[in-house]
Amino acid sequence: MLKAINIQKSYDSLEVIKTANLEVEKGSIVSIIGKSGTGKSTLLHILGTLDLPDQGELFIDDIDVTQLDPNKLAKFRNTKIGFIFQFHHLLSEFTALENVCIPGFIKKENPAVVEKKAKELLEYLGLSGRLSHKPNQLSGGEQQRVAVARALINRPTIVFADEPTGNLDNSTSDELHELIKKLQKDFNQTFIIVTHNNELAALSDQCYEMQNGILVKK
């Protein structure tokens, strides 16, 4: 599903990732833990094709994404990858349903088909009564579930989550943990999660730790 080989990244003279190697199987949950400033989010951005490594190879679905030109990479990201962020990044002027539809519209799918899938996802996530609500009318947990639906709308190969429980209270965090496991079970969905949350890391099939710029399997 995903294979990263000798990923390295520096910013000027600062060596953020000295070496990172990992393999992720389809349908698995992989967590990456580590102290702040150790390069976890940088690595996630590289694995999610939002940034490029200075050195190394990255294969997703047997495609070396580091060799794709910017246009092909953007299309690949839209169709193969979903993202969940700590602060949701929902667009405030759009409803929950419209926010979820956006990646499907970017993919240029039939709008009616996209809207149908978005409604089904939101209903699956327990938000059938919140379709027309804008983000400021939703709780933090509801906003995060809308973000989850948005990440899933194009049926991605992998969902990358950057501190998905970092802005949630304990009870809502537990609900998100249960949801991630349910998505793994129901859809065989693959997740790579950067987290400080030890409980979320404990739910993973594999756990890695960033230690001084080196990715270590736990």
C-alpha cells in the first residue's frame, strides 16, 4: 500500500528527518508518535505528498509519487489520499454537506453522485440532521466528523491524520478512536496517524516513533 525508503528532509542547515523507512499494509492503522519538534508532521506531509523529500523514495499503490510532475501529483493526491487535521479546516461559508462535497467536485465527478455519497457518509457518521449546518453551528466533535467524511468522499487509498484528537475533549476523542476502528473494520480503510495521544497509538496495528530525526519502529 505504502512504502517509504530512506526519506530525508532538511530546511537550510536544519536536518529535520535524518532517515525514515516504513511499510504500511492495506487496511492497517499506523501511528507515528514523538515529542514536539521531532519531525512527525513533516514526515506526514511528505508521506501525504504535500511536501517532497530531499532524498528517498515513496511508493503509494506501487507508484513512486516523488517522480510525478506537479499536475499529476495533485490529481493523485485528490483521488488517492484523504486528510484529517487537528483544526478541521472546514470552510466557514459552506454547509457540512458542501464541505464534504468539495474534493468530489475537484475530482470533477457528477455533482449529483458526489452529493449522494456525501449524504450517505454524513448519515453513516451520525450527522444526518446537520447537513445544512455551517461549521460555527457544529460542536468540535461534529466538525471533526465532517472532516472525516470529507477525507473519505473520494474513497482514498490512505487517510492521513495529523493530531486528529488534539483539539477535542477526552470523551469526544474516545468517540473518534472508536470511529477510526469502525472505518477500518467496515471499509478496510488504511490510516497513518501522527498523534500525542497514547490511547490512539495503542489502537494502532503498528506504532513508530520519531527520535532525533530517525523513525524507529516500536
